[in-house]
Amino acid sequence: MPHRHQLKVRFYELDPYGHLNHSVFVQYFETSRIELFEEAGVSLSVYADIGYHFVVTHIETSFIRPVKAGDILTIETELLQLRPASLIWNQKMLRNVEIVAHQELRNAVTDLQGKPVKVPEDVTEKLLSFVALQ
């Protein structure tokens, strides 16, 4: 089952045309992934303190419908794959039931020097409930 996080679009996040700025879509998706990590009990700051970073290595966002100030959005986030040293995420942004944007993202797990490392076992266990049913 996907994790769901709700946000309300604010006027200062709009572009000159009155639509949600494209960079804010990416921020909303990021916020929703962080909320999922926290709900799962994975504190990124705690893992950084013990030597793990979850870095974005690939991101692909599709903007499907315009979004305006005051819109209430729900971001659905789920893991497509838990790989040995990376996580593949699928995210949908919805206004009611209408998909307004979609994103696929890869997080690599690295040590503090940026070298890929295995996803910690306890992180894998904590994220299992967010893996998409295949």
C-alpha cells in the first residue's frame, strides 16, 4: 500500500502563469519521501550520523496537469524496488482522483565518502511495507 501525504499549494509557489512551479513539484515529492522514511522509523539524520547517505542519482518527473494555488494534493509514494545499494521510488501526485504529476526516482545508499554501500538490513525491514505489489 502506498504512503500518502497531503499538501496545500501556496500562492508564492506559483510561476508567472499562475501554475505550481515545476521545481516545487520536485520539492513536494521529496517532502513526501521524507515523510515516508519518518513514518517507517528511518531517520535520515541518524543514518548520516552512523555513516549512510541516501542520495538522489536519477529523477524523472512528468507534469500532466496544471496545479493552482489552493489545490489540495495527495502524494502517493511507494518503493518499486529495494536493490542491494539503492531504492527505486514511484510517486504520483493527485488532485482528488486526477493524477497531476508522476515521478520515478533512484536513491543510492553511500558511505560518507560517496562510495555505494549495501542498504542497511534494518532499513530494508522497515521499508518492506511500502514496496509496491508486483
